[in-house]
Amino acid sequence: MAEPLSQTEIATLSRGVGGTPWPLTFVDVFTHSSGDAVLELDEVTDRVSDRLPFAPRFRQRIRETVTGLDWVDDTEFDISRHVRRVTLAAPGSLTQVTDLVAEGMTTPFDPAHPQWDLVLVDGLRGGQIALVCRSHPSYVDGGDHVHLLHELYDDEPVRERPMPVPWEPTPERNAGDDIVSGVMGGINDPVGMLGRLSSRVIRTVGQSVEWAQQQGLPGLLRREPVAPTTRYVGGVLVSLAAVNRVRDAAGVTTHDVLLALVTAGLRQWQTQLGDEPSDVVALVPLAVRERGRVPSAIRCAVAPQYVTLPARNASPQGRIDQIASLTRTRIDSGATIEADRLTRLAGFAPATLHAVAGRTVTSGRDHDVYLGNVPGPRAPRYFGEWQLHSSYPVLGLADSEDVTVCLTTYNGRVGIGVAAAAPVPAFVEGVTSELSRLDGGRR
């Protein structure tokens, strides 16, 4: 049966208008106890197919009718259309993987089918593999619909191969009965559909959304335009123990230290682009208590918060102190959820939490940076017999954003993914250098 899209889902989906998609991508790196282990594509396909019933939205597409937009089963769903393999050439570095992510940020989804894909990447140094999962945040609401990766990873190694149960989609009603316009079977005019979708968002949600056709460089260098779909992606992994040492010495929270590290990265990134560092307004979604609702799959709601990150402040300790004073009011309100509570969620909840957090861009307030910080499991997670080593979430740019930064704490590490309209190596260097300075030079 068709299910109407909510206003938030419509507004979220529309961030892909203008030729540039708006995906949420996870680069999840895995290791195996056997150094010569190989993960075959058919095993990945079987394990994904086995868990799709727990994330049913990932087998649905969006149908446009004269009365609105609906979620309907994709009657032509084919798992091979969504899962593929890429083997890296030597040297097999993470940079090569982030190049794939950057390419995905300029490659639109096929609107005739569910808007997600998963790539098995092998050829990484040390026998590691990566699963790169790209999806549209509109597919996840944290309640009835969680992210596929939330259900895909287990608490213990699973040696047995699953035997997926065949799936039968709910047949669509006759086109004449529904008076379907434009999105039945193959789409003849996907660009036209997206244009209609954008106008519908403006009418329905009442947001004054300007659909930019060209993307400039970040604010301080907008004099130098770049191609509309140019995107740069990077990742960095830091020790949670080092972050917590800084936290304890400064008398602040782990969240404050992570925001300070991102601020240092932004400061160095701005300098690399050729201008003086300037403070930036960041959208920093927060987990808050659910009120008057049946508990959701993530046991919280997510609300937007806007913080001015003090990139102009030249002092590392000064930046931490400023950020702590800015975040204290919200924490003292008693509405926020303790990070410890989120780390105990079953499965791999960061995938769902990041998607729900990304949807807060529909709140409509201008900001320069999106910064999503999600605490994840303290214990390992597994895909079959492969142990998740680290997870790097990356969110595409939307609206007025110059940069997006997503952080996932998992099993003693913090994976940081960054996307921008300008090269990001300076950001990565800024984060690692800042942590080294604050932690007394320890690595």
C-alpha cells in the first residue's frame, strides 16, 4: 500500500535538486583475523538481502501522483542494481576510497528505483576491505524506518551464510486509478519531476528555498566559482583516549573537545584557501528527549542547534573554553540525551542517527557548516566474520553550507568524514595537529 511522504521527507528529498545529489555516505573499513581472507560479492549480496526486510524503505521508490508523493514498493527491485564491487589499484589507500565517495556526490541516484547503493571495495592495504554505502537521508526517520547499516552489522561474528527469503513487492494500483503523472515504471522526465518536487516543497513546507544552479567556493573565496558539482572528501581517524585526556584536563565534555578539533580543522582549511580565519555558524544537531511519543528505534528525537565556532581564536585552549560556554546552556536545560545512552543501542545505530540528524537542515536557518557528532558502540560490530575497524560518515552539501563534517565514535576511535567544495587536506591536518598539541604531543 502506498504511504504518503511527510513534509520533512519531501523537504529532505528536495536537497538533491539542481543536478547535485545530496547523499549520506558511510565508509566502513573492516579487518579479518585471517590476513588472507577474501569477501566475495555474492556473500555481500546475500547478507544485504537477508537484512532488507528490517529496513523496508530500501526496497521502495517515490511515486508522484496528482495528489502528492508516495512511498511504494519497487516492483522491479533488483539487488544487483544496488550492490557492486570495486578493486583498488596499488597502493590501496583510504584516499582512493574517498575519491569514490567524492564521485558519488556528483552522481545522481536513479529516481525510478530506491535511492541507495553499496560498494564492496577490496585491494586496501593490509588485507582490509571497505563497504561504501550511499543513500538519501529521506529514507530514514529513526522510527519505523532505520538505516540498512543499522541492521546489517552484528554484535558477534557470524560465520554462517544467510539464505535470503524471496521478496514479493506489493503490486501498484492501476495507473488510471491513481492518475499517476510522471513516476511510473521508467521515468520519462526525471528532471521535470525534480523541478515539480521543488515547487511542491516551497508550497507545502513554506520554506523560502532558493534552488542554486551553481555552487561557488566557500564564502571567503566566492569570487572564484567552480563547477556546480565539484566536491572534495576526506577522512581522519583519532584516538578517543586522547580526546578524553584533553576533556579531563580541560574540565569540559567529549563533545566540546570534538567541536574544538573541527574548529581547528576549519581554521587551517580557511587559511589554506587564502584568507584570514573567520568564525562560522554551524548546524550541530543534538539528541533530545522524546516527548509524548512511542519510543523510536533510536530512543531519542534530534533537534537543530546552531553554534558559532570560534575559528578566529588563535588559542587551542581558548577555542575549547568558548565552545564549552556556548554548549553549556543546552546541556543544563536537561533536554539532551546522555551520550552513554546512545552507545548502548542495538545494531549499528550511528547509521540511523546520522541520517536523522542530516534531516535537520530542513529547519531552514542559514549556516556555513554542518557538524554531526554521533556516539557509537563501544564494543566491536561485525559484517559476517569481518570486524568493523572504523566508520567515516560523509554528508553532501546542502543549502548555504560550505563544509559538512560528520563524526562517529566507535570502539575507542573517532572517525571523521568531511565534504567540501574545495580541497580538504588542510582540514585533516588541522584536526590531527590540534589534538597532538592539546594532548601534549602524544600520538
